[in-house]
Amino acid sequence: MSAVEHALASWSRTATDTQLENGPTLDDLGGPGAVAAEAARLVGGPLLGILATATAHSLTTHPGRTFTPITQALQHGLAHPHSAWTLAEFLDTLCNHPALLQSMEPKHLSRLLAGHAEAALRAQASPHLARPALAGLLHLAIIGRCNPHQLLLILTELDATEPPDALEMLPVLLGVAHSHFGDPTLLTSLTQIENHASLPAPLRADACFELALAQIKKAAEAHDGRQAQACLDHAALRLHHVIEQSEARPDARAWLAATQAVLAFTPTSPHQLDTALHHLQHATAHHHAWTARLGDIPWLTARGTAQAAWLRLTTRLHRAAAHLAEPSWYEAARTLADVLDIYSASRAVHTSGPTSGLHALIHPIVVDAFTRNAGLLHHLRQAIEHDFTYHPDATALRQAAEESIDSFGAPSPNPPPPSLKQDNPLPGYPQLHNMLTSANPDPLLFDSLERSLIQRQQASARHESHLFDKHLDTLLSRLKQHPAFTHPTDGYLAGLVEHFLKFLYLRFDATPNLYGDSTAYLGPPPPGHHTRFWTEKALQDDYHRDLVAAFPHGTIHREQPDRGGGRSDLEYEPQPGMRFPIEIKRRTTPFTHNDVQTAYLAQTATYTATSVPFALLLVGDHSGHSSGSSHIQDRVWTTLHARSPTELPRLIVIGVLPIGRATPSHTR
């Protein structure tokens, strides 16, 4: 060992825990002279970070000229790092010691880091160098020590074909860079990573998470409440997907609870806010425990501030909703202050624009509570005159409430319930409404309607298998997370998915002769068959017959042209313009979920371009089943697919049916 290494070993044996955590000084390593003499050799090994730490601690205790050979050696070590972790350790020290960073010439440093990142992404150097190099470059750009265009040029050229090890943690860097610099091309890079099925699932989940945070940022900067709600719905859908795909994502759970709290803010349903706040507090505590022992990352400071702002907003909304649900207040001034606090909390969520989408989403609900409740409005009027004379939020709230009253009338404590005869509770069904409210109903019409209802209930009755019921409930719970799963789409899609699952369950168990030639494709091709594989048409014919028999006449279409620039295999169209495409495929090689999604997902999603964001994908698996086939729950799943950062993700229900399979007695 050299003299410096001996000095380091001696110091580490006698140092306190605090000293070990902070690192040595140059004097602890033998002095600046001894370190300068060996620096050129030491920076090429694992001690690069320790030398940087010692130099940073000693900048104020020794003359500046004594550091010149050491900083030159550190620059050489930065240009030729021993490993990715030594580079990361060195850059962490630079980020936490501005004086050392200034002595290293930031512009030259940024060029070196850009070179490391580009070489790693092109597989010309260790791929593990990409993350620390880009993280250091991002920090320099955020604090203004280098031009961000160099960083953005590298990040926006990512196309997900880089080595997977080089892309590790890059979604976080892309997301943070977007929150600081706002370049929309960064979201395109995230979308490409998310849709590249050959990349590791955690990496793709990170990309999905960052796209969700981008939607939350967009919601906070929206121009109106409707746009803000659409962005939060989109974000919640992606966060649900991340939580389902990853085992431990307390960060995603915390953000999901915060968005759900804002969406659920209404005095009429306080239990939803109770649930959202409970989930947020639990997820935040879990996330804090998960990251408590990790070092602070300077370029993530803004994200931590945003999380704190959303947590504060959620707690204020929860408290305000409880107050707004009351008919009057005992301590009116204090309670009104709690309500008005949600405005300052919403402004604490940083936005780059002059308007706040969160304010546009929350403010109308608060105004509506004061407009509908004469007692609360009286408190507000009194507060403006006495306690909140110069409070801008209180003044704006009263003005909005008074304008609402001028438009719609004074608050009424007990509005009369709607009458069946006065208001039609069945919009879109005038004949049915007339029949139900007629003074002399036709008994024949009621008999016909009763028979139709009985037939419909029998047709849609649950499968008697408990496993099927649980499987269907799982699929429907995924559908309910999608913001487009609303009336009337939800009813039609739920029926289609239930039929799809029933078809798969029946065909999984069926023998090839169940329906003669129609289901022969479930078994091996007969002797003399023109190929050794069944065609896609055999599966398509069988499913088409099943659909036509189960759904109303004229709603099932086959080989429909002019769909997404092509021709869809099957299509369910319960209403004009509401189309659910069903793509049928056949594969002859073993599959994984990623294989199926890579091969067929883009085509299936394309057929949804001008209709609802839902589709079905049915794949006939003729890959040989000499050992049997996997369980049906392994072969039916849902996934999301978005072709741009702003597109509402398409939800695809996928089923893979084993075909051409041997009888159980021939499996080995």
C-alpha cells in the first residue's frame, strides 16, 4: 500500500461514526503534498470519490495553489473512471460541494460527462456509466452551471434500442428533466421505453410512472377544471398500472392517493376523502421508511417539495370537505380560515403558467357549497365585513357565490325530489318512459318486456364456477380504473368481456368434437390436412359464431374495412360509432406476455383510433402442447398501450387459447 492508503487505513481505525460518514480531509491522508504526489495513480482506482471528498473538506484550510495538481488528477480520473460506482460517488461529492465544482471547471466537466453518456448509450463503453454521467449533467443544468441543450439533446434521442443496462434509472432522469425544462420530446422518449416490450418490466414501469407525473403536472397547469380532471384521470390510470406491475411502489401509491383525493373532493361524499387520505398517509410513511437511509439527491429536491405540497393540499381538502358538509359553524372565523387554506395549498403546487388547473377544479365545488347552503353563505358575508376584510381568497369566493346566486337563484335548504311524471329518469328511452307512466298500460307490452328481461338475465347469468367469478371480477376491476369506462360504454364493454371470458373457459375445457368441425381446431389437425398447423380462420370462425349468437343482430361485424387504415377481424358495435375491435391471431411458437404484446398490441390498438379506447385480442397458441398448457389465469390479462405521451392509454384485454393440443392422455 502507498503512504496515502496507509494514512487512510489508520484514520479509518480511529475515526468516529460522524467522521466516517463525512469522510477524511487531506490532512487525514498525509497532507496535500503527499496526496498530490500520488494523486495521478490513485484517481485511476476506487479511491477517486474519497480523494474528491478530502479535497472538498480542505479547500478552505490550505492555499489554493496547493490543489492544482490534485484537481488536475481528479479531472483525469473523471475522464477515465475506474467504474460506474466510483464515477457516481465522485459526482455526488461535486453536487454537495459547490466550491470543488467550481474548481473543476463546470463546462469542461459537462463535456466529459456528455462523452461518457453518449459512449455508454452507443455500447462503446460500460453501459453502467450512462446513469451517473447523465445524473451529473442534469444537476449541472438545473443549477445553471452548463447549457441544458447538451443534456436534452442526449435524452431526446433515446429510442429504447440502447443497452438495457444503460437505460436503468433513465426514466427518472427524463421525468425530472421534463419537470424542469418542459421539453415535450422527453415524454416521447419515455413512451418509447414504456412500449418496448423487450425491456425489463421495472424499467417500463418507471417510464409509465414518469408519464403519470407528467400528466399531474399538466393538470396543475390546466386552463380549466375539465382539462385538469381529464389529466388527473389519465395519471390515475397509469399509476394503477404501475402498482399492478410492480411489487413495491409506495411512491406510486402516494401519488395515486393524492390525485384521488382531489378528484373525490366534494362535501357530499366525505368517506371517499377519508379513504384517500388514509391511503396517502400510509403510502407516504411507507415511502419515507423505504428511502430514509438513502442519501439526498440534489436534483430530486424539487420532486420532494412537490410531494410535500400535494400532501398538504390533500389534508386541507379533507378538513375543508368536512366543514362544507355542515349546516353552520360554531367558530365561524376559524372554520372559514380552514376552508380558505385550500387555496393557498393549491397555489403551493408549483406551476409554470399563470393559471392553476387545481384551482379551477376545486374552486367551483367550494362556491357550490356556499351557494346551496344559506347558513355558510351568511358566515362568509359576515366574515368579509369583520375578520377577512382584506383577504383576496375570501373576497373572490363571496363574489363567485353571489354571481352564482344571481344566475340560479338563492340557496334552497330542501329542494323537492323529482317526480317521475315531471322529469324523465330514462333519457333516450321516451317510449319506455311513456309506457311506465301511462294511465292505461298495455298488459301485452308488459308481458313482452318481462319475457325479454328474463331472457336477458339468463343470458348474462354468472358462470357457476367460483374461479370464473373471481377471474371476471379481477378483469372488471381493471376496467373500472380506466377513466373512459363510463355510461354507456361500461355496460356494453362489461358484457363483451364477460362473454369473452366465458368463451375461453369453455374452449379451454372442450374436446375438439364439442361442436364438430367448428371446434376441431382445438385438437391436432387430422391426417391429410394441408398443413400441420391450424389457420387463424378456424379460431375466428368459431368465435364469430359465438358472438353472433350472444349479441343483438347487426352489432357484430367481420372483416370490416376502413378501420385504422386497414381491416379489423371482428367488431362489436352496440351503438353507431361505439366500436370494440376484436383482433384474432395465431402463433406457432411458445409465448410470454411480452412476446404477445410486442407482436400484436400495436395493431390491435390502431383499430381504436376513432372510437372508444378498448379492444380485445384473442390469440390461438398452436406452439405444441405435449406437456399440457398453463392455467387459464396465466393466459388472460389486461394491459395498457399509448402511442404518444398525451394519448389516453388504450386498455386491451388479451386471451391466449391453446389450440392443436393433444388429449390429456397423450401429454408427458
